[in-house]
Amino acid sequence: TNVLLPLGLWWWIQTFRLHHGAWRRWDRRSFDLAGIGRYLWLGIPVGVQLALEANAFTIAMIMVGWLGIVELAAHQLVLNMASFTFMVPLGIAIGASARVGNLIGARDAQRLRVACRAGLLMGGGVMAIFAICFVTFREILPRLYLDDPEVIAIAALLLPIAGAFQIADGLQVVGGGLMRGMGRPYAGAVVNLLGFYVLGLPLAYQLAFAAELGIVGIWWGLAAALGGVALMLCLWVAATARRPLADLTVDTR
């Protein structure tokens, strides 16, 4: 996949001549340090955001491992389902990012705000449907993976919690995409740091081990983290979308 995907994209761009009008031959301007710096300013915060979220889930998995092999199996099973559904709002986030960027370039403030609301509504709405499925079929979905009764029982306890943070997960990923499109790539890194490392992981540890809720406590901690991240990003998106368009312009020349 890692080989075929870039080859397929290259073929598509060449075949449909998507690069015409945007691509120039290599010259000294291609290696302009100021221009490279602007790309890094846009890209590095996104990498930090993704690393913070991925590492938070890794730490949560380590804590689950302290509880036992059965809990770890159930955790991985439910996380796999949550990761699968996450791909839908992730695609919406990528489209929303490009959409708001185009509207900023078109100087259309009204449609920009509509696009922000539509993106958040789509991200949260589609995940609400998945949340209903997780809760309704919590006894059935784990059986698609295995027939171990202990793992299935724990997974059935976790799926309603996973359903609870589905909506938050959709809102936070679309919110992050909107902030990147509006030239604020650092927003996702800031809220992930606060949501996961200040709120979610400490709460997960306390609920799991101090309150003796076990794996259920860890998942409620993750749900709280995603809820906090989603709330902060939605508020940040609303505040940023109300700013004058001149403040949202990013110089990428």
C-alpha cells in the first residue's frame, strides 16, 4: 500500500494534468528558506497534534495492559472499531479544511461560517449514527472478532462508552481540520495537550486504579479527553470564523 498509493496518485495527477497551472520547473526559488519555513510552520504543529493524540492512546493501552490480557484484548477490539468509524469524519475534516481555505481566498466570510457549521454538523452527525450502532449492537459486534466470552463481556461494557465519545471524536477531528484551513494549525496541538495530558490521562488513571473502576475508568478518561478537546476546538473555530478575513490570510508564497 505504501508503494502503490504514491504511484497511483502520481499517475492520476499526470493523467488528468492536475498540476498544470500550479507546477513550475525546479529553480532556486523552490529552495527558498523563507518559503520552506512557512511550510514547516503549517506542518510541524499538525505533526505534534497527531503525535500527542497517538501517544495518549498508547499510554492508555499500557495502563490497560497492567489490568490483564483479557482487558487488553477487549480494549484493542473496541479501539479497532472506533478507529474504523473515525475514518469517516477524518475524510470530512480534510474536505472541510480545503473548503474553508478556498473560501478565505475568495474573501467570502458568510460562506466560510456556513462551511464551518456544516463541517461540524456532518462530523458530529455521522458519528452519532455510529454511536447508536455501538450501543444497540454492543453484544453482537464483538462476536465478529472472536468467540471468547470474557473478552466479549468486557467489550460489551466498553462499546457504550466508545459510543459516548464518537460524537466528540467527530467534532474534534473536523474542528482541527477547520482550524488548519483557517491558518491556525497549532490549535489542535494546544487542545490535545490540554485535553489528553491535563484532563484525560490523569482522570483515566485515577478512575482505573484509585477508584478501582478498571478498564471502564480508563475509557471514561479517554471519553473525557475527547470531549474536552472537541469543546475547546468548537469554541476556537467559532471565535476564529468571526474574525476579519484579513486576519486569516496565510502568506505561503
